[in-house]
Amino acid sequence: MLYANPWLIPMGDEMWLYYSGTARHHGPVSPGQDERTMARNSGIFRASIRQDGFVSADAGYGGGQLTTPVIRFSGRRLEFNCDGSAGGWLKVEIQDGEGKALTGYGLDEADAVVGNAVRKQVTWRRESDVSRLAGRPVRLRLRMRDIKLYAFQFCP
């Protein structure tokens, strides 16, 4: 039997879930079951998951791409929650609402986002400021290879 705490507890870059487990079955003790053995096979445990790690857009070694619907944002920089720890990467192009790359934010200017973190800053030629695009309708076009993308956000 497992009994889980109904709340996820934010802890740094993870979400923790405490639960208890026991070798007992629901209902009365079955013939041949030893209560003392079942008690020794019980405990309190903790499971963890990365922040926003419930679902991901995955690109395999062959690569892939993803384009968002039109969005409007506020903020100065773009961050990704991704796991490319096996040598994966992604590049971000910011497009206008019609799908045309914006000058300075094309795939050719994009620096590769690599590694595994919940807050990887996106840059174009080592610059991260996107505030001049805030409030405008834009799309994000991502070219990815061997990476899991969990979430993105625009930050102050």
C-alpha cells in the first residue's frame, strides 16, 4: 500500500512528494502473512521531480523543431527549462506574428542553449535583452537536437 501526501512541496529547482509505503495489503491480514515482517518492510519516502517537469517536448538525436503560436510577453530575457545533458542543444529564433525572423533574433544569430537546468538563459550573439519586442505579437521557433524542453518564460 502507498499513501501519498496530496501536495507537492517546492524545494529549490525540484518539487518533492512525501509518501509512505508498506508491504501490507488493503483489508485483513491474509493467512501466512507475518505482521512483524510487514512492519519491517514499511517506511516513509520522498520522490522528486524537476520544476515544471511533468511533460516535455522531446527532440531525438535526428533533431526537430517547434514553433509556438503567436504570443505577447513582458520582460527583458527569455529562459528555458530543458535537459540536453547528453550533448543536446536548442536554438531560438524570434519571429514576427507572420512567421518572419526578426533582425538580430534569427537562427543564424542564436547561441546554442546546452546543458540541463530549469533556468537556461537564451542569447543571440551573447546578448539576452528582448525588451524591445515586449508587447508585440511574436512566435518562437526552436530548432532542437537530443533535448527535452519542459517550459520557457520571459523574465524581468
